[in-house]
Amino acid sequence: PPSRPHNWPKLPPAAHLLDITKPVILSGSLALNLDPAGRCISHSEFITLMQELGLEKLLPLTTWVGKAGRPLSGGERKRVALARAILAKPRVLLVDEPFEGLDIHTQQRVCTVLNRYAKDNLVIIASHVTPTALAVKQKVQLDEANLHTVNGKHRATL
């Protein structure tokens, strides 16, 4: 692989990168898609997160999804992938375009989940859309080859 510039930070081992612009859905049960590593997540934790993300219509957890199962919309795929990442409990969660293609009500549900998760973990979101319900501590705007910190002190040229 190409070498990383010396001044780029290494991601900690407990980091989870989530590219939900092209979410992967396994051909299997909803439970398998939410916990592919089989970490023994409680049934109530699954159900609560699914309800918070507005995915209760996909329940029960035995529902087969993917190629041979119930087809999922783009928004459902995105939220299932987000739920899987959150259930993995990474200390650092990097999420790419979590709001793209979602209606405002669903965006707010996703914001509620991300805001709660960010209370105890670092959540970094790359997005063209920033819903008002998202609690943003620091916003960085990338323009062409320049990096500008919008509400902070950092300024750098890439």
C-alpha cells in the first residue's frame, strides 16, 4: 500500500470507518447483518437501536435480507450499516455521508443516534449535509487544496 504522510495520524485499533455511501448488506438474517462477528449483543440492544433509526418495519431479527431476501431501500441499507457500526462499539467512528438521500425526519433520527454515541466516543462525519439536529463541536470545511477550521483556530494548506 502507498505510504502515509508522516504527519497524518494513525487511527487507533478501535476505530471503525463506515462508508455508507455504498453499504454492504450480507445475504442473511437481519441479526447477522447487525452483528456479523457474533459478539452476543442483547436482543433488546438490537431492537432499541433499530427503533431509534426508524427500522422497526424490518423486524423481526430473523428477517432475511440481501440478495436472496427482503430488498432494502438505499436509506434502509445506510441505516443498517450505521447500526452495525455502532453495535461494534468503536471508540472512533468515521462516517461518510450518513444523511444523503434521507428525508428530514429520518435525518433527525440518525442525528439523535449519532449525538448520543458521540457523548462517549469520537464521531467524525464527512457530509455535504449538516442537519440542524446534529450536535457539531467542530466543523472543518475542505475547499479545493485548503483546509479551514470553521469554528476553531486551525488553518492549514494541504
